[in-house]
Amino acid sequence: MKYFFHKLPVVFLLLLIISCKKNETQTTVKSDISIESIEYASGLSIVKKEGYSIVNVVNPWPNAKEKFTYILEEKDVQIPDSLKKYPAIKVPLESVVVTSTTNIPFLEMLEVENKLVGFPHTDYISSEKTRALIDQGSVKNVGQNEKLNIEQLIELSPDLIVTFGVDNNNPMLDNLKKSGLKVLIQGDWMEQSPLGKAEWIKLYGALFGKEDKAKELFDKIVESYNQAKKLVADKPATSKVLYGSMYEDVWYVAKGNSWVAQFMQDAKSNYLWADLKGTGSEGLSFEKVLDKAKTANVWIASGSFKTLDELQKANPHYSEFDAFKNKTVYNFEGKMGATGGTVYYELAPSRPDLVLKDYIKIFHPDLLAGYEFTFASKLN
């Protein structure tokens, strides 16, 4: 017993050391917590670490052979050696060049549009707020997507160029990297889920140090989208829908798993090509479309048509569809900005809740009495 009591201080000391080691381990684990912020987007991952974030962009274009990893590095942070092989981007950004109009609403929603210093073919931008920045010379025209003006970009020296590719052959991207400019490839245009496409706002939240604001904005969009879906949850899909129009000699219809088809499904309609597997579109002959959709009672026409007369002048055979005869033809692409930019192309990807409400207003007009279309127009 005496021997045991002599050993007590030693046992206590060992327990104290073990306890301290345990606490140290817990502290280390706590500082290395990884938080994945993406829920809906299939092509984006953002993992938040202590002082930096790991961004993965997968499937940036069809049949992509590689994914892209970027380290968003905050000030005075030591990045692990295992991550130093990836491009590092200092955040928050003070200046940026983007190359798609779909990025403009993200900047404006986060109130960082004044950080935009360049854009290719600025006439495509329809937003009044960003157009004002263009008009005062704050946003420079830096060429076109396939032929960006590298000399001008070097002169602008943005913190980052956010751009995209369309296939595995991207000489322009290679030239940008060789010039020493920081480049980030994004793939929001490949997303087929309406909410997945809109969730790319979180990338811009991470780039500009506004993660919380991006999450707050996105959560409100999700809530608004789901509330709209609930309006039609118990409604029958009575509208038989034709989509698209002729381009040269081909009629392109949206495939059943595409971004557009998802809206028509969520808005409770009977889209006639909903069973056509795949994303993107399918080219069909006029005869095949007429055979299947002659009696469709709603037609969502693609293109910038504003009247039925314009539509018929494009192709006199359009008048053979019942929807044309009954004047139930709608268009989402007719509203333009001051310099010809299409509002729908720019804003719709970031506000799927408004797109869905437009579709619900078309298919179930009694459910949204007093609601005015954001994008859609009825052709008269």
C-alpha cells in the first residue's frame, strides 16, 4: 500500500501528460477542420480550411480530360507542401476580368461589380448597373472570348481572369497562362440543375471574401425556388408543351435531362420530349416536330421573336401548330439590354427561382395572379 501511494504522483503526472497530449491533438484537429460548402452543383467543390480554400472544378466542358484545382490563399497563410503544386490565388480579389455575362449578376449580387476591370465584347452585357461602369470607362473591352487581347490584359493586370473553355483544345487559355496572368477555369455553363448552376455564386463569394453573403443569397434563392415548386406540387401537368424553333434546317429540342427541361418538369407541364435522355439538345426535322407537337397547347419558342408575325416570317409553316393558331406562344429571349445583350442569357442562370415562376405563370396562370414575367413574353 505504501508503495502504491509513493507511485501516485507519478501516475498523476502521466495522466496529466496524456491529457495535455489529447488536448493538443484535439486542437490540431480543430484547426484542420474542412468544410464543404457546395450542395447542388456537380462541377464545383469548395473546401474551406484555416486561412485558405481548395477549389475543384470538374467537368468544365464536355468530355473534359482533366479537372482544375485552385488554392484561394488568404494573407500571411502557410499552405501545406502537398498543395503547392496547384495555382494559388490571393484573396480577396481587388480586380477581376470575367468572360461570360452569366458572371455579371454574381458580382452585382455580392456588390463587387466595381472590381470588374475588363470583359470581352462589352455590348453583350445587359445589366444597367454594369453598363454604367462600362460607359464611364471603368470596364474595358478586352476582345472576344476566342481572341482575348492579351496585351491589354497584361496592361490591366487583374488579380484574376475567370474564363471558360468549350473543349479540350484551348490555345487561348494556354496563351493566357504563358503570359503570367492568373487564370481560373469555371464550368457553371455545364450544370444542368437549375439550383446547381446558381450555386456558383459561392465561388465568387470565396474569391471576394464574401462567403457568408454568397450563402445567404443562395439560400434565399433555394427557398424561393422550392416555394414556387410547392405551388404546383398537387397540380396535374395539363399543358402539352412544344419547345424550340428552327435554326437553318434543323429544329433543336431540349433533351429530357437538360437545364430547360428541368424547369418545365418542376413547373408541372407535359413537355413532349421529356423522355429524350441526355442533356443539351437534339436536332430534328420540321416534319418530325410537327408530327409530334402539332396539337401542343403551349409553345416555348427559342430566339428573340417579339410577335407572331415575326415568327411566321421566319418560317411560314409555323402557323400549322395549334399553339400558333391559338396564340399561346411564349418566348424567354426577347428582352434586350441597351446594347443588344439578352437579359435571359445573363440573369436566368443565377435566378432560377424567377425562371421557374415564369414557367408556372405560363402553365398555371391562376396560381400567380398579379405576377409579372421577369423573362417571358407572350407573342401577340
